[in-house]
Amino acid sequence: MGRVAVGAMGGEVEIDPASGARRVRGDVVDLGGFALSGTVTVRGEPGAEVRVILPTSVDLEGGHGRTARVTGLVTDLSAAPRLGPDGRLQFRFGGLLQIAGLDDGDYRGRIPVTVEYQ
């Protein structure tokens, strides 16, 4: 999500999966740094149609017991994704990080991705 400063009112940071562009809303100031969308590589049977499932939200953990929530996870996948002829499918995802007022620190977490054959 990059580096941001958050004021007393809190706000949101959104990462677009296709472009990796960062947008801030609320009492948030963009301080630069890298804003990257997540990348997933799936391997399996060439040409197989798959269904990708992302969680509705993920809590990231920071220092001193603080958390920040990521919601609205979306991908840049087509409506009916398939593995390529090499048995691979790579896609990107982004989401919306909700930050409470004056919650500083580095936040980290894992985002579980489920892939099912159709």
C-alpha cells in the first residue's frame, strides 16, 4: 500500500489491481513509496477453467496489537479465467485498506487465495 500519513479522522487507501495505482481518501496523505498490487500465479492442467475466491476482508497486524482491515479485494481476471497452454495463470489483486485515525506503524498479513477447478 506504500507509505501514508493518517490524521485523527482516519481514511482509506485503495490499490487498483490492473494499474497498481494508489488512491487515498479521508484524512490520509500519500507519502510516496511503492504501491503494488498483489500477484498470484496458479499452476495446473493446461486450459482448465478455474474459479478464484478471495476473502471478504483480511486483518493486517501492526505493532502494539493494532490492526488495519483490507476489504473489497478484487482481481484483474476475466469473467471465466482459464489456465494457459503452459498450465499457468497469473493475475493481480488489489483492495481497500481502512485505517483508523492516528494508527501508525507497519502492517503485515497474509491474504488466502482459493482456486477451484470448474
